[in-house]
Amino acid sequence: MDAPPYPDGHQLLAGKTVLVTAAAGTGIGFATAKRCVEEGAQVVVSDAHERRLGEAATSLGDAVVASVVCDVTDETQVQSLFDTALDASGGLDVVVNNAGLGGTADVVDMTDEQWSKVLDVTLTGTFRCMRAALRYFRPRGAGAIVNNASVLGWRAQAGQAHYAAAKAGVMALTRCAALEAAEFGVRVNAVSPSLAMHPFLAKVTTDEMLEQLRTREAFGRAAEPWEVANVIVFLASDYSSYMTGEIVSVSSQHP
């Protein structure tokens, strides 16, 4: 089954400023920044890859108020990202934590370095950015955080123990932070994609594995990154005003 037509924007984020991490390249982060712009937002984009970040910012045009190189494993860089974002935009309304790192290794062969690197980017990096966002949103009494988790936080896949553990951690972190933030009018939710196809995934995953994953999807295909981004936009918007602590599966997987 082919993907549906690309949808028009409906100004769901008009007047809002959105920060998106890991927004370079062709994956969910860039798709999210693009959909936010198409929904009327101005955006701050960040990534650890300077050249690709510049290309992404150029592609997004005048709606980009700042593009900031940031490695989410470095607290100093995370603080600099938020300081720059606030100085450039005058205020943030939404933070989308998309940065993550995968890899493939069986537990019996996995090194401490492999484990720690995936956890530091995917889970602790999300924590660092959430902490910075909450320190700004709580006194303001408003704001929305959307984290990118994965169905692997629920479902097992061989060779993905570190990534699955990190994404399960993102889910738990989302739920706990949501309870802490609710009294301040701040919402914290997450998306949980199954298979979103983009060129980088194709480079790091075998054709056999991708085909196996596709057969588990009811639609018989991977999601387009913008299909995940649409759900992120919904969670970022006022249309999800009564939702917090939710992990929204963006998946057509069947048993």
C-alpha cells in the first residue's frame, strides 16, 4: 500500500515557537520541523552535525529563527542551545526531543561502550533537554514537550537491547515528568513509532531485516517520517490540551 498524499497545513501551531533536536538529515526530526513550519510555527533546530544542520535550516527558510549545533550528551551544549533559542525567539512554546542513537549487538557481545553511548544519547540526552525545557516552562505556567520513543520500548527485537532499554526509559521518563509538570500547566507526551523509513535507516539496517519489519505492519509498508511528524504536531498543539503522560503509538504493527 502506498503512502497517502502529503497533507496541507492547517495552522495548528500558528504563533508558537518550537525547538526540535536532531532536526538535520531526512528523518523524523527534519520532517517534524518542516511540518511545524507548515502549521504556522517558527522553529529553532539543532543537531550534532553542523553541515547537515545548515542544509536543513536553509531548506526550512525564514521560519527558522536559530540553528544551533548541539551534542545532547554535553550539558554545557544543551544549556547553550536553550539560551540561544530563547535569545533568538523571545520564548519557546514546544520542545521536541528527537535525538537518539541506535546500533545492533546481542547482549552477550555488547560492550560497555556500546551500551553507554546509546543510553547517553537516547535516554540521558532526552533527560537533559527535558530538564532544561521544564526549568523554562514551569515558571511560565505553560508549554508542551514531545519525546520520541519507539515501539521497541514495548516489544522485543534481537540485537536491540540497549536501544529498547533506552526507549523504554524515555517512556517512563515521560510519564513521571508529566505528573510533576501538570500542576504548572505543562504537558509532556511521547510518540512511539514502529518503522519510519528514511535513507539513514536503510544504511544501518539490512534489507532482510527491513523486509521482516515491513511484513509486521498492517499497511505492508514503513511509515513516512512526516506521518510520525503529524502526530508530534498534534501533541504539540492545543488540540491535545487534555493529554499528558501519554505514549502514542504511531504504528500499524500486528501480532
